[in-house]
Amino acid sequence: MDNKKIIKTNRGELDYSRKTLIMGILNITPDSFSDGGKYNEIDRAVQRAVEMEKQGADIIDMGAESTRPGSDRVSLEEEKKRLLPVLKEVLAAVSVPISIDTYKSGTAAAALEMGASIINDISGMRFDRKMPETAAYYDAPVVLMHIQGKPKTMQENPEYRNLIFEIKKYLWTSIEAVRKAGVRDEKIIIDPGIGFGKKQQHNLQILNRLKSFEELNYPILIGTSRKSLIKYVTKDEKFGRIFGTAASVTTAVLNGASIVRVHDVEEIKRATVMADAVKWEGNNEQ
């Protein structure tokens, strides 16, 4: 029996059957929470993309608008101005699929037209009604993320009556919308949205109960990398970023994540290799 689990892209197949996929973060922004301004020059961005591919990134996720808590919106024109010249050079320099972190259909369409592969939408394709049809038109895989509110105000006082149920309901509504627009099931990825309209206890509860999202029957993406959750738990500025991220990623992998979105590709790749061995080989009785 063929038990392969595959996401097909215009740059080849991503097989997550027995391996966690690594999505490396490349922010083309002046104000992202962790690496704002570090890669918004073309040469440095390309260099980092090439480096991440060599370190084991299966996907490179490029974003040109910060969606950190309290961030302001960027216009479509500004987002494209930041993103597209860098995307052109990155596409020429690496062979892995490129994901575009945007909630604007105009940006997504322009990037997919150039050769990008995946749309990663923090709103679950809710902020722009044209997003589902854009994804369907280009037959692009989509990451549907949960968010409560908007980036500007999402962390002011997020509240839930039933956290996991409400996130699942939100994701399922997004799934139904993109399927109705013509996006195929095998192109859908879900993300419960760590840090996007959640208190830290909410984030920990998501990681603890991540396996329950498997009932939606789509690959799960998790992004904990360098987020405030890590500092909240470790209280460690020097080592918490790496070790805290590695621990949260390992937890996510063992609880059902198929894709992890990270800044530190080389270090986290080592953690996922170990977690994958426990997850898959540890289930084989000798």
C-alpha cells in the first residue's frame, strides 16, 4: 500500500510521509519582530536563501509585511515593491519551493506568476475575498492559519470559551471556502496560529493538544520560532531562542506537526531529525 503523503508544487513534490518539512523564514521587512531589516537588501536575502537551502530547508517562506503584534498594514504597492525584486533573484538562486507570506491576493498573484509555489495566509484567506480564487487559479498549495482579530490589536486581550474547538471551527470554515473556490484537498495545509490572537497559556494548550487537529485530515504547520512564547517560558535571552524553539518544535512534531516554520534552519533541522526518528522508527516493534 502506498502511504506517501505528498504536497505537489510547481517545483516538485514535498513528501512528509516520514519526515518533518522545514520551512525557512526570509523576511523582506524593516520591522519584523526577530530579524527586521536584516534581509531586505537583495544580495543579503539571496545569500540567506541559498544558505537555508544548504542547511536543509524544504521550503523558503518570504514575507514583505510584518504581522507581529501591533504592526501596521502595508499597502499592496509597497508590499510588491519590497517583495518582487527579491523574489526574482531568490527563485533563480534556489531550487526549493518558495512560499509567499501574504494575505493580499494581488501580491499572491504577482508572486505566483513569477514562479512562487505556495500561499501562506495568516488570515486563513479571510482578509481578502479574492484569495481563494487566486489560489485555485494557480493551483497553488495554501497554508490556512487561524487568527483572532488583526495583527494591530490581536494581542490586546484575546479570549476564548473553547480554544481548540473555536480554532478548528475557524479553520474548517476557511477550508470549505477554498474548496468551494476550487482548491483541491491535497493542496491544503492548516496552521493553528501560535501567537496570533492568543495568550501564552493558549499557545501552550495548542502545542499540548495539537494531535486533535489531525481529525481535520490536513498536514499541520506550526510556527513557534523565536516567538514571545519562548521567552515567556525560558526567561532566557541568550539561549532560550534556540533551545526553547527546538523544544517547542520537537513537541509539535511528536504531537502531529508535518511542517515547522523556523528562522534557525540548521539548528532546528537537527531537532526534527531526532524527533522524526522517535515518531516513526520508535513505532516499529522489533
